[in-house]
Amino acid sequence: MKFLVLLLCALGVANVSGADLERGKILYSQICFNCHGPKLEGGQGPSLIDTYWQHGSSPEAILKVIDKGVPGSPMIAYESVLPESDRIALRDFILSGQEGLRETVRSIYPREYFKGRQFTPELFDSVESESQTSLPENHYYMERNAEGVMRGTSKLYLKEAGKYRFSIRPIGRTSIFLDGKEVLYSDQKTDKKTHVNEAFELEPGIYGLQIFHEEKKTHSYRFHCVLEKEGGKPRFLLNGRSLQGNIPKIIKARPGEALIVRKWIQDLPPRALLCLLPNQVIVAYNPGDGSVLGAWHSAEINQTPSLPDRSAKPSEIKGTPISNTGSAAALTGITRFLRYQIQGDTVHLVSLVDGEEKTVAISPEGAQSFNLTVK
Ligand code: HEC
């Protein structure tokens, strides 16, 4: 707890005491955890500890969402529900859970200005940028055929003390400054001996990070950078793909109409077909052998967006497992899966069995079950 307080003091969040964080934690577990998960990991509402922040990751932006809510979403405004001190305690509790880059801003500068000059924060301060974008993904990326020199600024939240080092792919030239000190410098065109790549001790806290990077105008932006703690974890990838509108999404069937999705779900084979029935029952079907792999009621799929760190994480089925899924193997002697079809609330899965077409039909039954027939 002492360290959390330190962290928040470093942020300039005034007078955060252990008691306030404790208050935030209690409120969170009473009001927010149902939607944002017991460990802030997300559920019906988005994760509050991953790198993607749709409404901004700054203390001000987080407080604003808590105060005003997100109109048209289940996230209501808490302004009229909780006193200000409680809303601030909640924000500070959320901030205390952060790790990695936050408040990431990418600015693009005209290339000519930097020719033959060393990258320093001062040099960038001395010229106007052509564009400035706040990146909700909290990592760096550029559009295709991007033109110009990039300056990236973010806050680095660290929870673990240790010796860290930036590791980059040496393309073009790159300088990285941590709290105003250059810790990495690399230029493809110069002698490697002039390069800098320092390992440095860091305590838990919040640091100011600046990345300056230039590479040839190419089809793809290939800047690649990882911040690594010596001896393994944690490891922070500083670049990634843009999500561009790919926001955290919950998948459900539409009323009256079944839906089939293929998603990577933990503990299910990748070929599993997920049949989402309109009564919120999900049946995982294995087209390989015609078996039902599992079924859940009151269920939905929590699909995380394809951020590098998120896409490394499988989607999840949230719901209550249905213990008796009927026949474990609906079809025997299956030779080939042919196709699926949706007809209203029913899913038809067609396979070739001993040279003959067989159809498994899965449809909703009651509020918490499904019916499976083979024809
Ligand atoms: C009924 C479910 C629900 C509850 C309860 C709830 N939230 Fe949310 N929250 C959401 C949803 C859904 C969103 C996403 C809204 C959107 O962007 O469409 C969200 C968004 C947010 C965000 C913005 C996240 C981002 O990516 O920018 C914050 C911060 C947040 N909630 C904090 C809280 C706090 C603090 C509480 C408790 C006081 C709380 N929420 C309670 C559903 C909920």
C-alpha cells in the first residue's frame, strides 16, 4: 500500500492516503466490480487495467467518465450518486492498478528540420508539430506510408523495482529519453560504437517517457520496441497495431436469431464452432467429431480487441456451464464437416457421415437450455 501512495504522489494526485485508496477499493467492490471484474480485468464493462482506454487514461479522463458516465451505455454517471471524495477515491484506486504506458501521444514533425541534428526533447520543442494524436491503445503505431519524424510521449507506470532496458529493432534512428535522460540511441547510418543502450534501475512509480524515431518512408512502419526487466517479466511492448474503431466488444445473439462465431476460447479446440442461441445459451460444437464440447446459459462472449497483448489472450465465454449437455457425441463415424446454416433461432450443422449428409440442429429450449436433434 505504501508503494501505491508513492505512485499517486508521483502522479501529482493530491493527498492520496492509504485510507482513501482503501475507500476506493471498498467502493469499487460494492459498485463497479460486477461490470469491471473483481480485479479490474473487465467483464460486461471494459478492463480498467489493460492498455486500451477508450475515453482516455489520464487521471482527469478517468474521473470524467466516473462523473459523467458514457451516455447510451451501461456506464452511468456517478456524479449525482457519490460525493466527490468517493469518486476521486475510485479514480485513484483505478490508477493504482495501472502498469505500462499510459497517456500516449504521438506527434509528427517535418523531416527536413531534423536532418543532421541530434534528437533531443529541446530540439522537438523548438518546432511546431504537424499533427498530434492521443493513442487510446497506449502503444505506438503509424499509418501506412507515414511521412515525418515521430515524437511519442507517455507515462510509464511501473509496479516492480528492477533493472530495465529498452530493446529496439535498429531501423532508421531512434532516441529514447526516460525522465529527461537519454537511455537509448541508435542510428542505422552511424557507427554502432556511438550507440547508447543503457540498463537502468527503476523503482515502482511513474516515469515520463519520450521516444523519437525516424525511418525511411516505407510501406509499413517497422518501429519495434520492448521495455524489458532483466531476468524476464514484466515486459512491455511499446509498439503495436492500431485498433481504429475496434473497441472491446461483447458478442451475443440477436433476438430471435442464432449466431455462429469462431473464436479462440481457452480450453476449446480452435476449430470449435460457437453456437449463440437467442436465449443466451452458447453451445460449443466440435465439427471434427460432431460432439458438444460444452454449453453455457446466461452466456456471452467477451471479445477483446486485437491489441497485441489482448489478442494474445483468448476471448472468453462468460456464463453458467450447463452440466448435462445431453449426448457427448452427437454423430458417430463422421467423415467430413460440410457447412452450417442458420434458420431463425436454430443452427444447422451439416456433416458427411458414412457418405451420407447428416444435420445436427441446435435450438433454444426454455431460458437456460438447448435442444439437439440429428436428422
Ligand atoms: C452496469 C455495468 C457497469 C458498472 C456498474 C460500472 N461500469 Fe464503468 N463502464 C461500463 C461500460 C459498459 C463501459 C464502456 C462504456 C463505453 O465506452 O461504451 C464503462 C466504462 C468505464 C470507464 C472508461 C474505460 C475506458 O476504456 O475509457 C471507466 C473509467 C469506468 N467505467 C469506471 C467505472 C467505475 C469506477 C465504476 C463504479 C463506480 C463503474 N465503472 C461501474 C459498465 C459499468
